[in-house]
Amino acid sequence: MEGFLVALVVSFGVIFVAELGDKSQLMALAFATRYRTMPILIGITVATALVHLASVALGHGLGATLPTGWISLLAGLAFIGFGAWTLRGDTLTEEEKRKAAKGGRSAVLAVGVAFFLAELGDKTMLATITLATQYGWFGTWVGSTVGMVAADALAIVVGRLLGRKLPERTIRYGAAALFAISGGWLLVEAVSQLS
């Protein structure tokens, strides 16, 4: 149970931070202008659960085949890369804004499909794969899914309260710093395991 809780807490924290200012969080804000909150959250939850289930399966498989020292080294470098990616920031293209505003027969389906496609290859998917190489797959899956949904729910609520304006620069720098710290910690761990 302790391993599950560690995986849950760590993956929740990492993915929550990774999602702040991410493209899919901006999509959640865009959907919030068109649909009610509950269908948006259901669509996000289903899409995230599916993408992150595939991510933890891939990460768990990699973790079972690679030595832990090398996994820590690769994970540390990946997290530093995620920090740089976060500093770069994400914006929605005009086409993505149109897709978010268009909608279809069902808000849940429209949101779910859009989020599923947006998350493929995104930094939160890659971070989930990385986490699953280090921690148990089930705790990582639950934590990463809940972390992402919580960050997107926060975006919807805060966006509505603040007129859809978030302090993007502060969020981006804070998230990048947390990734860099996590990456540095994993690199130190890797060096100690490989020496």
C-alpha cells in the first residue's frame, strides 16, 4: 500500500504541475466558454484515463527491462527537458480554438476526443511514462489522471472567476523550476546508483 501511495502522490504532483499552462489546460478554458463544467470534466477524465493507462503500460514495460540507474538518468534528463518545454509555453492555434468552440452532438464526446488527441505525445503523457518507470503502474495511473483532471478543473474555475486570465508567466516559471529540481534530484540519484 505504501508504494501505491508514493506513486499516487508523486504522479499527482508532477502531472498537476506539468498541466499548468499546458495546451490542454487552455483547451479546458476554451470549452468552458461553450459547455457546462460537468460534461467537460467527464470528457477530460475519460480521455486522460485512456491516454495515461497506455502511458503507464509503456513506462512499466520499460522499467521492467532497463536497469534502475539508467532509468533514473533518463528520467532526470527527461524532467529537465520537460522544464525547458514548460518555459517555452503552449498556445492554442486558431484551428485548435475553432475545434474547441465548435462542439458536436455531445459535449462529453467533443471534449473527450479533443483531449485524447491533444494528449498524444504531450509532455504530460511523456511525464507519465517516465513516472511509471520509477513507480508502480496503478498508483501512477490514478495519480496522473487525477492530477491532470484537477489542474484542468482548476483552470475552468479560476478562468471563470478571473475572466479567463491566468498569470501564465508565473505559472510557467514555477512549473519549469519544479521540473528542473525533480530532474536534478533524479540525476543525483542516477549518479549514486551508477557509481
